[in-house]
Amino acid sequence: MSQNQSDRFFEYLELERKNSVHTITAYKADLGTFSDFIKTTYGQEDLKEVNYSQVRSWIVQLVEEGLSNNSINRKISSLKAYYRFLQKTKQLEVSPLAKHRALKTNRKLQVPFSETEINTALLEIPASGFEEVRNKLMVELFYSTGIRRSELIGIKLRDMDLSSGILKVKGKGNKERFIPLLPTVVASVEEYLEERKAVKNDISEGYFFLTGAGVKMYDSLVYRTINNYFRGISSKLKKSPHILRHSFATHLLNQGAHLNAVKELLGHSSLAATQVYTHNSMAELNKVYQNAHPRNKKKGS
């Protein structure tokens, strides 16, 4: 893989596809690993000359190294994106992965926080001072809007229209969407903005959420903040921003929200991506059905 060829691909991901830094970094790592394998095993440097049997041998090696099917599929997705780029730029006619089928995986159902856990997090934990107020607002925004971690980090002060109760976020592909804010969230935002004034050396360039040092929040700090916040509240193994997004969607569906409305709020491009959240809502619906249907009630009750 020539340096110029790969640089053009990564520029394409950043400027045209609007992929995140995290995604581009993952693509670089995957392509680098594959390129090294092809060079070491077959003595080839030009990935345009690769055939599918060589890709299969790489997959076999990854399996032998103990990687999960999910991890392997992600690496193959990076390769697919690269070869699609070569086709798009007329450098390649047919992708070596044209007939590849993803490895089978067992989809793990992510368990959302319960409404009790959310209420404990937002109603029973006091917050005072900049960091505590900020952390609580992050929880509240994730749960009340369903935004992604990258979207929360990207919020700027100008994106909060408190008079109208509307938040503007930039989602995947740089697509903008507008999300209504609950009155309680508007009040929490106002409280945070007061605390934010006390942060010295604000060099965030207008970003809404700041670290204590006055810089823009970053991925690992947001994840760590949410994980630590729920550590004493929930016994669930995974306590992350995505679980709050998952909880937002699941709880809305449990309360009868239309799937298409939830899709728009989440910023999904298709209903298929939103339907994953219906598993938990169907479980809740089934429980209500079993408890309430007269044919399933015990005699004499």
C-alpha cells in the first residue's frame, strides 16, 4: 500500500465521509495490519493486487490469534471501505471482497438502565460545584435526548437555544438535527452555565462542555465520567454513554412512542438501526400482556 494511496483514502474519510478521528484511527490500524500481513506472507506491497484467497488467509490468522468474529468483521469493514474507495477513484475495477460474507456473530442484547436507576441518578444524587453539576447534566442530556457521545462532545454554546428549548447536534456524516429539551433539562443547563463561568482559562473555542482545565471534553473522559457516576447506582456490567442512549430509546418505546419518531430523535438513517431497541420494549410489553390479559389471570383473582 503506497503512502500516497493511503493518504488519499484517509483524506477522503475525513473530508468527504466526515468520519470521526476515532473511526479513521481504527481504519489506519486495520489497513496497516493487513498491509504488513500481505507484505510478510506474500511479498506484495500493492494492495490493489490482492485476491480473495489472500484475504481469507488473513482471516484464518486472525481467528487463530483468538480475535472474536465481531472484531474480525470490523477489520474486514475497514478493508471493504478501502477497496470501495479504490473503485470510486477508478484505481480498481473489482474489489477482492466483492463476494465476502461476514462471519456469523451472536448479537449481545445490551441491557438498558431501569427507570428506577435513572431516577436515582437524576433525582437523588445532589450536585454542587462545576464538575458535579457538569457530570449530572451530561447524564441528563444523554438520557433525555439520546445523543451519541461524539455529539455531546461537539455541542457548542450557540447550539443551545434555551428560549425555544431546542438543541442542535451534528450527527454522523455531519448531518444536523434538532432535539427538543425538557423544561427540567433547560433548568439544568442554566445551572451549568452559571458554574461554567467560574472555569478559568477557557480555551475551548466555544464548546459547551469543558474540563476543569477549560478545554473541550474528550471521549475517554466522558466515558469514565458516566461509568463512575453509575458505579454506586447500577450493578450492570456496562455503564456507558451508549447505554444511556439505549435507555432513552427503550423507555420511549415502552411508553408507546412511534418507532419512526425515535429513529428521528436518534439520528438514524434507517429504521433497521432503530429496531434493535425494540427487543427490550417487546420484553416489557410481553410482561404487561401476561400480567393483564384476562385469559392469563388466575381464577378467583
